[in-house]
Amino acid sequence: MPCSNNVLHYIMLKGKKILYCITGSIAAAKAPIVARELIRSGADVHCVLTNSAQKFTTAYSLSILTGHEAITDIFSSSSNTTWHVHLARSADAMLIGPCSAATLGKLRSGIYDNPVLLLASSLPESTPLVIAPAMDEEMWLQPAVQENIAWLKSKGVQFIEPVKGALASGLTGFGRMPEPDEVVKKFEALLKAPAPRAAKPRPLPLGGKRILITAGPTYEPIDAVRFIGNRSSGKMGAALAAEASLVFGADVTLIMGPSAVATPSSVHRIDVETADQMRDAVLAQLPGHDILIMNAAVSDFRPTDPSKAKIKKSQQPNWKLDLAPTRDILKDVMASRKPKQHIIGFALEGGDDATSYAKGKLEEKGLDMIVLNRFDQKGSGFSSDTNRMTIFTKSGLQKEVPLASKTECARIILSLIAEID
């Protein structure tokens, strides 16, 4: 009888002893299906659940599926209080999915107060640990969560990244655990080339580099309460800062226009409001940095005579606003640029001439790299959690980046920066 494609795909899991652990997330409702897919692969599956996980699935169903009693308590066996040691040492791999934000934090902090965490603490360094996080998008984007993930990755823990889709909150965004068959496929793929958990840390791609990043909009005051601005959220710049610091190992300073987007504690953040303030901050910080990434959406114009009071409609029935161009920060930067400083620019454009404009700016400004963002394409541009990019370098490289999360876009940009001579 022929095997299904899935069974053929999972062939390397056959005969493997897999510890499948479930924590408190609504995605735990998928746990029996994940367990079934692992069993169909021929794996010997042993399940461990936290108390919170049992709000969404049952130990009984997992016990029936796997043929092994699902463990739900640190003291599940009164006759064997060291069950976690023997189970961990006999396993070929451990999968935690879904993994909650609380579990990520406890794993990093060494808090082993439930059976899943206790089992993870007993796992030999040579045994792969794979985590499939699942949570709402805002929780996923929390700097503390991203810091915990980056730290765990640095210790050799492997991740099945969440995807964009319908969330328990009723919203749509990143944080959803992939479907069970995809979880098992990705789990298998990671096991094919597991990262050694005891490996010596490798030099980080931008370790020792000092990176200055601008992000967000600028607000140019009209009066005491009104301003000229744009729809930039600061999300792309914040993602660049977080990835550069936590994943690439750089010393990062972020100059951020008005934005509510949080950044990790490892990033030195300078908040500004106007284009002039951003210019002054950039020129003050530039001499001490190796790389400048100009991601901010700086206003092109400012009111010539802003009022310190609120202008009332009755006072200005036919109000005309006089505007003047703001200073070209990039022009001033290039005038004071030191040898071997690398400058990366961004261009937000639409229409048929977007590419030619970006290439022209790259050459005219003397940049090392420019990133073209398209505001006229779905899922790209201001306020979105995703982006589409085309990256051009002075060496002639042109790299198309299809729709991806801004975190993934940041990683691609920083990887290319790390390759600049």
C-alpha cells in the first residue's frame, strides 16, 4: 500500500523518541493533531502539558493517541520523582508547541516550575530543543519577548516561527502557530541539521560595530496643537534596531521621531520631534558610529511661522499656510562623513519611475545601499507590519524582497550591510 506524501516527508522521524510539550495558548487545541502527525511519521511520542494547556486540550486524549500517559504535573509519578531526568535523557528531540510568552520568559530566566519547564531543564545539551511560539501579535512584538527569543536562539534553541493569520483575539496578524502538518514538516527540517546546543558562540555578523538608525516621522508645528507630519509608524526602524542589537550584536543608537513603538532596553533611544531636531541628533551622534541607516520619514516642508498659541478658525477664516523646505539631513551627513563610514538610505516611492528614482538617489547621494519601499502596493509602506522591498547597492546588486514581516526585512537588510567591505 503506497504511503501518503506526508508520511514520506516525515520518514526521518521514524523510530525517534519525541517529547511533545504543550503550554497555555489557544493553539493548544491543535495539540492532538500535531501529536497524530508525529505518530503518523513513526515517532514514539510522549506528551507533557502545563496546567494552562489543559484549558484547551486534555491529557486523556493525548494519552489515548500516543499510548503513553501524558504528564501534567511535576509530581505525576509518586514512585519516580526523577521522571524528567530519565525521559529527557532518553529522547531524540523535544518540541514545545504551542509555546506561550510566559514559557519563553521562564526558559530564559531558569524558572522550572511546571512539568514542561522541568523537562526542558533536564534535556542534554546535544538533544535538539525546538519551540513553536503562539500568541497575539502585540504580545509577539513585545521587546521582552523578542529579547527572550534572541537569547534562546543564541544558546542553540531552534524556532518554528509563527505566521500571519486569524488570532484568538479576533484580529489578524503575526503570532499564529502554523497548521499541525506544517509544524511537523518544519520540525523535521530542523532536525535534519540541528544546531549543536553546546556549540561555542560564533562571532555575530555586526559584533563590535556601532550603528546609528533614524526612524519614524517628524512633526513640524503649525501652532500649539497642530502639525504637518506623515503616516510613518516607526515599525521598520524599530525592527532594524532590535535585530541589529539582539541578533547581529551591534551597539545601536536609535533616533526616533514621534512613535509609540517600543524598542529593546539594549538599544540607546533618542526621541525627537522635528526635522531640525533629528538633524541635530544625527550630526551629533554620527562621528561615533560606523554605520548610519536613514530609515526615518523626514518631513520635506515646515511652516515658516508656527504660532505658539492655538489658531482659532474665527481668527483665520481664510488661513493660508506658508511652507519652507526642511534641511536635507542626508546632504549634511555626506558632507561630514568620515572614511569607512557606511551610509544606507531609504526611498518611499510609487509609480513606474520608483526604481529609477531610488537608483538615482543611491548615486547622487553617494550611498552604500538604498532600500526602495513601495507605498502603492498592498502590505507595504507606512503603518503596515509587512513590507516589500528592492535593495540596491553601490556594487550593482539588486535584490527583490517579496512580502515579508518587517522583522524579516530588517534581517535581510542587516545581512547585506554586514557584507559591505
